Amino acid sequence: MFTNLNTDPRKKPRLLGELGDLSHAKVSSGECKYSKGTEIFGQAEPADYIYQVIEGAVRSHKLLYDGRRQIGAFHRFTAEAIADTTVRLVKRQSLERVAKTDPAMVRSLLTMTTDNLQHVENHLLLLGRQTARERVAAFLLEMNGRLTAAGVMALPMTRRDIADYLGLTIETVSRALSAFQRKGYLKVAGPYHREIIVLNPAGLTELDR
Amino acid sequence: MFTNLNTDPRKKPRLLGELGDLSHAKVSSGECKYSKGTEIFGQAEPADYIYQVIEGAVRSHKLLYDGRRQIGAFHRFTAEAIADTTVRLVKRQSLERVAKTDPAMVRSLLTMTTDNLQHVENHLLLLGRQTARERVAAFLLEMNGRLTAAGVMALPMTRRDIADYLGLTIETVSRALSAFQRKGYLKVAGPYHREIIVLNPAGLTELDR
DNA sequence: CGAAGTATTGAGACGTCTCAAAATTAGTGG
DNA sequence: CCACTAATTTTGAGACGTCTCAATACTTCG
């Protein structure tokens, strides 16, 4: 998957994901490790680099001047929490040079970007036109689709991350989850950031139509 | 610009835009004309084609089962309203064949997709975290940036289109515009769908920070 | 065990939506 | 060009949902 990973809406770096593997490509790249909670940007000129997550999990977000935050996507490469992460840095300039000699890679990049675009456009509909409960239901089903089979999954992020992904407050997310539990749509167990959710998808799917 | 143009969130066609010109490319393409209000899709299998607007203006949107709509982007190639439009159809399959022989075109597509992704990700922030007035202000400034110089512009779409673009109701859009007029941020004149807006960007820019 | 961080719950405030009516504009046929 | 009708926009009043602020509960970590 592909996305911005920004603190400033005006800067436009890119984050590479699962589809492409640039490790053998003829680009000048370097790996960097970031521990949990570290800002990946601010350390290199964002717009000049492309990032690929090798291990860990990353969230990409944008900020408004007053701190309001919107997460665009979660990127997960292990079952871990938003945790220690290794990232490969690729100079954009270098990439564009390679693009001329490696058409397959460009095609791969195009596929990734297109997939990401589809995800983000679905997210527009969610943010623009769905209620709080519909958003939380959609989020749970999205996570469920990516993870373990059969409605059992871990939620490796905080309520704040979920809220900022769904354009809600943490209180509203919490209330929605509580309501779903009361209705028998899910059960929660386990420690923070590794909560186990047992889904009864029937109810949620109806909400998420 | 690049975007989905959907009635069904599950189908994923692509709409090409200003950057690329496929008319001379070695792809099998055909032009189609659509009059105002026509659904471009439903007439060919959406997922199998890529679309490029040649003349006119197009909006792309997604729908929920109950009719709630979210517009992802406006695409404008004349100053006209969402009006009669000519579209070039390119078979996706054909495009992928060409991609192997025409790396420049793939790079062009990648650029377009990346640009579109940036636009959509900014829109996520708007839909997730900005108030109604901030959204309307951002919309006006976005349109202003694309059109005539110096704060004079035509608004070639209905309140419903604007509302669905901003994730609001038509009433809320109307109230925001009225409030801006009362504050002296803008003046409106002219007929429906060709309203002339005279901006005083100072106030709006502050709102749109 | 204590402290800090995170999540849940409650009560009220606020903003947007819904529904309804009035005003304005567009389109049509005489 | 005018009258009439349909469509769109504006405005108003109240309903509803989410946010804000505050208190409590729970978890993690020292």
C-alpha cells in the first residue's frame, strides 16, 4: 500500500507497502529503524524520499494547525502494535532515474498507488457520509479482513488512533464499541493494544452495508 | 487527475485527467459523448475501462445503499457547468499491454495517480476533521485556485454537488455561503450553475488554515 | 503499592441535519 | 415577452448525533 505519511499537509512523501519489494532494485536505499512512537519524518526531507515498511506497523496522518489529526491508513506488516518499525528509505530522485530503466517497477508502483487510491476513496465515503457506529463497524470489518480468520482479531492500536482514522473522538469510539458489546456483536479481551476482538459479523455487516 | 467514477463502491474504474493525453498512444480507444446528467458508467463494464475527459466536466462519486452520496473530485476541462462531456474510453487490458512497451506512459499514469492521491488525502482531513464553514471555505479556495485569476470565479455546480463533495447537506452549504456574504468575504451574482463569486480571500484563508 | 497513562461512562453544549416554508431562478408554451 | 410551473436555493425551527468536559475505572509500569 501507498500513502502519505505527513505531519504537514503541504509536504507529500510516499510510503510504500506490501506489493513492492525494492530491496533488489537498482536504487540507492538505506534501512532505518524507528522505535515505537517515533516520527519517521523530520529526519529527512519528506518530499524527497519514498518509504517502505519492512517490519512493524505505521500510521500515516495529516495535521491541522490546531492539532486536529486525520489518519489516512494503517500499514501493518506484523501482528504487532504500532510498534518498533524498520523502514527503507529510497531517494525519490533515484527512483525516477530507475523508472526509466525498469518499467516493471514503475508498473508495480502504479498498481500500489492505484490500490491505495481505491482504499482512500472508500474512506472518503465513510468520513463524509457514515455515522459513528457505521464507521466503527467498517473499521472492525476492515481489520478483520486483514488479520486472523473467522472473526478473531487483535486490535493493535489505541482508541486515539482509531478515532483519528475514523474522524471521531475517542469517547465516541468507546461508546460504539460498548454498544456493540451490549448487542452481542463482539466481545473484547486482552491487554491494551493487543485486545482480542471476537466478532459476530452479522450485526456489523448489516451496519456496514 | 485520476479518480474513481463509481456508482458502486465495489467497482473500480479510473478516470484520467489533464496530465496525460492518450490520443496518440498505441491503445485501442474510442470517444464517447455524454450529455449533461448522463451516467457514464453502466454503459460499459466499468472496471475494464479507463476514462479520459476530453471536454466538459465530470464528477466522480460513490453511493451508499440508501442513497447517501460522496463526491470524490470534480474534473473540469472547460469553464462550463457539469455539462455535455466527451470522454475517451481506453480498454484497461489494452493499456496494460502498452505499458510494457511505453514506459513513459506508465510514468505519466503514475504521476497522475500520485497527484490524485494527494488531493484525496487532503480531502480526508477535510471530511474527517474540519467544520462546515472550513469545508466551504476550502472548497471556494480550491476552485479559485483552478480558475480565473484574482478571486473572481464561476461555480459550475449545484449546491447538491458541493454538499456531496464536502460531506454536508445543501442547507448547511447555503448557510455557510450566506454567512460569508454577511461577513463580506464574498459576493455572489449570476445565474444558477454559473454563479460568479468574488472572493475576499483574507477571511476564507484564515478559516482554511 | 503508587503513579501515569488509557479507556469508559455520564451530563450538557454545540453543530449539523431534518423537515417545512418561503424566495428565487429556470424552463415551457402561449 | 409574459404567465405558469418546476426546480433550486435560502431561511427558519426543532431534533438528533457527536463533541466537550469531567469523573471514574482500569491497565501498565516503575
